[in-house]
Amino acid sequence: MPSSHFPEQSLPEKDFDPDQLTLILRVTLAADRKAVDPVVQEIMAVVRQMTDVDGKEDAIELSLQEALANAVIHGAKEDPTQTVECVVSSDAERGILIVVRDPGTGFNPEAIPGCTVGENVYSNHGRGIFLINQLMDKVEFRKNGTEIHMVKR
């Protein structure tokens, strides 16, 4: 009989045990650019009260801002009838996990041109994913790019 056991590395979020996660906050927002800043401020007010993020607040805030803006603009196409979801969880040993989900069709993160080379250096957009990858300790795109998982240890 074939085994249904999967190797550990194929399990999603192997760094985070769902049973050990503490849900901090779950927020949904209309896909409207004007909704992003107030939601970021609301989330960061809660995050700043967490003891395990001291000194990391700016990196978390900018990454959150970029992820939510991308979800609203690219994922939900700024359609205010669509919603974007953000879930903030923590694990005392592994840090904070922020998940942003959008209702879009997704994208291939590998296909995003690098913003630090050639003519892209002068572009006025396209730096969000680069910044998130630089500021967070672990970044994963899931569900065809409609979900980003950001970890700060």
C-alpha cells in the first residue's frame, strides 16, 4: 500500500506549527488605496505592543504597507467591491507571521523584473517586492501569488 507520508520539507510553513501560533489580528479591507494607510496604522498599533518585535517595527510596517498596496492595486485591481485580508500571528519561538491575501488571479514572482538593474532603476514602481524581501526574514508567495507570507524573527 503506498504511503501518504510527505517529507518534512514539503509541508507548508514548516517553521510555524499552527497549534503554536497565536492569532493577533485579522483585518479585511476594501480594495481602495485610501483604506491601506489606516489599516497599516491599526495593525502596527497592535504589533508595536508585542515584545518580540522591538526594533523591527519599521521593517514590518514598510513590508506590510507594500504587501497591502500590491494586493489592493494589482490583486484586487482597486475594485472597492473586492476585499483584501491580512492576518497577523505570532509564535514565541519563531517570530511574527503576516499573511496578506487578495482575490486576484495571481502572478509569478520570478517574472518580476529586478528593480536594481538597467532601466528599471529609474522606474517609479516595482520596488515593493524587492523591499519586502530585503526587510523580512522569510517571504513566500502562495496560491499562485495571491497570498504572501512574511516572517520577521
